[in-house]
Amino acid sequence: MIKTNRVKLNIHYDHIMQDYDIYKIGQDLNGMDKEQRKIVTHGVETLADSLSPALAVLYRYGGYLYAIFNKDSVSLQEIQSHIDVQGVFVDKIKDISSMYPNELCQLFFNMLPNMECFKKYNNVSGRLYYFNSHSFTKDMVTAYNISINPFIKENNQEYVLRLSVESFCRLSKVLEYNQKKENDIRKLPKYYIDEENYIFRRTLTPMDDDDCFVNRNPGSKKNKYIAKDLDIRNLQAFKDSKKGIFYSFFKDVEDCLKHYIELIPVDLENGKSLNSYSKNVSKDYKTRVFNDLGINVMDRVNDTLSKKMVELMALKLRDKGIENIGFDKDKQFNIVLIHNAEYYQKNNMRDQHINDFCTQHFTYETCIGKNNKIDINDNVVDKILTELAIKRDIANQSLSTYHWHWDEPVEYVIPDKDYNVQKKQNEDVYLVLNVFSNGTMKFHKVKDQGLDEYKKYDCIFKEDFDKKYYKIVRPEMLILTRKRKMMIIDTAMMVMPDSYELHNRLEKYGKDELISKDELMDYLQSFGERNTNFKNQIEHIIEKLDKESYQYQEVVRKPNKSDDSPLISLATSFGKDFVKYCRDNEGIVLNPCLKSDVVKNLQNINVIKDGDGLYYYVGKKKSMKFDLNTACHIRKMILLEGDFDEAFNNFILEQLRVDFVRNEEYTVLPFIRKYINEFNKLKRY
């Protein structure tokens, strides 16, 4: 079974009614002008700050909130006494089953920080935040918000748990970089670090700018402390990862809320695995093209180091078989060295980046490696060559990176946004690419909302889709032929590892832990009694035991070329079976063996049949080493018109199995998405 973040809820309403009171605090805005509405809305927001007995609050769209209290700890009159503006009402929820189940659950989730604190406090943030060992740095707090959302409108029993990352920066730093927006920034909710409880809290009283944080970045830099999706190097690395945070959340719900709410995971059936590349054009073909047309390697920095960088890039290209290289403008393609965007912004200089059919850039800053040595990663060179090949296809309006094989035109449509300068707002547009049977392409953008074509796409992506799904489920790509209409959607589901098993093995394993010679002999002999086919190997190993104790890593692991071999190789069936026997029968973890079973579902492209379509998700092409940067999102191919055709399904799935979108990895949407984006970047389209 494939584990996911999709759950069913089991809510014990009677237990909740016995132990808690829930109030709805809202606003009646009828007949009010804009300024009056602002006053009332602010009154509702600040009211939550005054409700000190409240265990948690939950803000909802429409200008109201829920607040939860211990049973009979506060009266309706007491809450009303805090209201000092007109238009605000307070109701005690008499029938909590009338609340949306996900909203009731979120209110309880927001209460979790109160469960373990020796000093109760009011969680008026309206959100549930988790933190890891890298969350609190000098001027930034990286918080992980967990929320619960409904899944499909036809099924009100199933929900999706989601984790999002929010970066809170020290207010003084944010103001330093955004002086022109000071008034707006000061209106943002402020937070501080509660040193006593080790919790990130909403401020209830004015604080110094150096002591509080807001959800705003001071500049354009990305937050480098955001956790990887999964890390299995050791127990702490797992706890710090997003999947480890999910594990902590599930454990907290089970330990603290099981009397009121139970989360029942919904798994998917195992499907078919696709684990090879599709109809990519060979690298030899690309090399011939670049040798025929030539590449200029050009320097736009012009200092001593940049000259060496250009020389190194030319050397890297020759290593890949490309000899037709120049350093001027006499070749077809250009690889240009420039600074990164941050450098030009910091120095108030015009960015040297250009976007045309024949130019690709590499940056000065990425060429400086450890100890300030010049280095250019081979992956960077491969990516540059791939981008140039795709740009050539865009210029020729014909595919060369892939052997196209469908005997009728196929139309691909994705939704996008265009900024309207006059209206000063983003507007919905649709990007359309037609691919014909001979591999030629035609791109256009549909942005006139009065056109029939725009209305057709708008109806499919919005009206028809919204009738069945909630907004967390996103339509990503529409695929049309004469007889079929297929939609690919992001279901908001993710593939999850067996977190409890993963945590258990990592907790029990330590590569430096010692096992005595006698214990190891007992385990080997006991294992041999059940597995007589390994008798000779066991006798041989026992004869080799010449120390009083062994580290776990000396007993069983995969051998490395650089060090001594273990007693038992984990690459053999004997090693795998012995580790499993010790884990299941003796309660000892000599090796976690996580890659072979606990995280094996996070590899390759996996396709799962479903009633009205196919689920699929894209894992790593190669065996997972220790970590994943991004989650494996589960998407679904739904046929809106026409009949399911295995040949057409395979034709679409093959377009994921290419290596030229994500370097040496599969792509998560048909590679045509990459071509649509590149067409859209070029001004002439």
C-alpha cells in the first residue's frame, strides 16, 4: 500500500461537548461603509487577544472566528464585555456537529501547543506551527504550518493534511530594507519568541522592533533554512525534515487528542512502476548539432577570475565532445558569463541577462566553489546545453529533443497569469501549444476574455472543475485531441513514508553501538535454526569472530571500496534476511535498511488505477541516497470526454520519462509544459 497525507476523521462530539465550550465571534457588516467595516474587522481581530482563557482560535473567511475554552471557564456575558465596537456578535455553539469537520479539527489542532506547556497561553495566531532545530536563527524564524482541508466535494468524509512553510523575519531588519512600506509593514501581525515556553507567540502588547518578527522577507534572498522534504541520515535529520514534522504532528494528535479526534490514514493500492527513460533523443545527436552550429563562450564580467571561468567552460564543453567553440559572435549559440541578479541589484547596475533563442547564461558566483576555487559542475554544463537545444526547437517550432509519435494533432493548455499594467493587477490567461503529428509546434496565448476560445477554457478549468473539487485540488494541464479531453490535476495528496517504522528503526540504530561477541553468536545461531540454507555462511562468520564486541556498522552494511568490509554484506539475501530477523524477533536494529522497504515507494514513476482516471506520482529516477528535497505529489489524469485508451495513456505517461527538464530526473508533468513556458518567455510570442 502507498501511504498518503489523506485521512478520514473520527470525531467524538460527545466528549468534546463534555470538556469544552466553543464560541463563534463574527461581524454584521450590512449597511456599513468601507471605513466602518475596517473598524469592526479590527475589533474582531483584537478581541481574540483579550480572551486570555481561550485555548485557541481559528479565523475564517467572512470576518468571523471560533474560540475554544475549557468547559464553563468563561461566560457569554464575559466575552461580550470585551466588545467595544458595534456590529460584532457572539454565539455559543450549542451543536458542534453543525461546524465543518475540518474547521473543528483545525481548532483542536491549534490547541496542541497548549497541551505540553507548564504555562497555558492564548494561541491567537489562529494557526498551528511546528519548528525544528534550524527554525530559530539570529534574524529569522522558519515555521511549519499544518492545516486540514476537504478533498472532494462528493466525499465529505475525507480530508488532506497540508504543510506549508512561513518565514518570519525580525521587524527591525524588514524595515531596514523596506523603508517606503513602513506603514503597511507595521500593520502586520507581530510575533515573538517565548523563552520560558520555547514557543513562537503572537504579541499581545507593543514590543520593540528588535524583539518581534513579521511574516515578510527583508530582501529577495530565499530562506536557506527551509527543511528538506525527507532526510533519513539519522534520527535528528529525520525529525528536522518535513516528513519528520508530519510524524511529530500525527504523534501529538494521537497522544493528546485521541479522546476527541482520530485521524485515520487513507492509503492507495500499489500500482505499476515505470522505471526507464522514454523516447529521448541521444546525446550523440545533440553533440553533432552543437558541433555543426558552434558555441561562443563569452565573458560579460571581464576580470582575472572570469577569464579562467570562460576557459574552464570551454574545456568542459570539449570533454563532452564539442570542438566547434569560439569566444566571439561567429557561432550559432552563445554561453555567456554574467553576475547573478542579486549582484546587479545590490550595485544598482543593469542586469546583463537576456532572453533570446540562442543564448544561455552561467553566473560568476556559482563558479566559485569551496576555498574560493573556480569550479563548474558537470550538471550545470548539461543543463545549459539542454536549454540551448530547447531554445533551438522553439526557434524552429519543431521538436528535436524527443521522438514524437502520435498520428493526430494534440493540444496542451495550461492556466497562467499576466500582469495588467493599466489595471495594476494579475489577470488569468491560457497558454496553448499545438503539437502536430510530424513534431511541429504552434503556440499562442489566449487573454481576451471575450473570445469563445477563452470562455471554453475558462469553463473547463473553473466552472466544471469547481463543481467537483475544492480549491486545494488544482487543474494543471488540459490535453485535447479530436476524440478526447483529458485533465491533469494536482490532488494535494503526497506520498508518505512509513514514518512510524522509519522513526522506530532510526531511534534503535546507532552505527557506533556495540554488540558483544556472545550476543552476536546467539543471534546467528538462532537465525540459522530457522534458515538452514544459510548454514555454511553462518559457520564461516562465527569462525571469523575474533573480538569481544563489534560496532553495528562492523556487523552488517553494504561494503564500501574505501574501508574494511563488514562481517555480513547487506547486498546479499543472507544479510537482508538476518537484519530483518534481528529486527522482528530480537528487537535489535543492526542496520535500518530504510531504502529497501520503508522509502522504496519514493522512486520511479508509479501509476495507480482509479474509478474515473489514473493516479500517478513521480519519484526519484535513481535510488534514493539519504534525502529528498521536494515531496512526491500525487497527480491524477481524468478523462472529461472520450474513452480511456491505454495507448493514449502511455503516450502521455511517456512524456514524464525524459531527462531534459529536470537534469537526470523524470519530470512531474508532460515535458510539453517546459516548451510552453519557454515559448511564453520569448517576447515575440
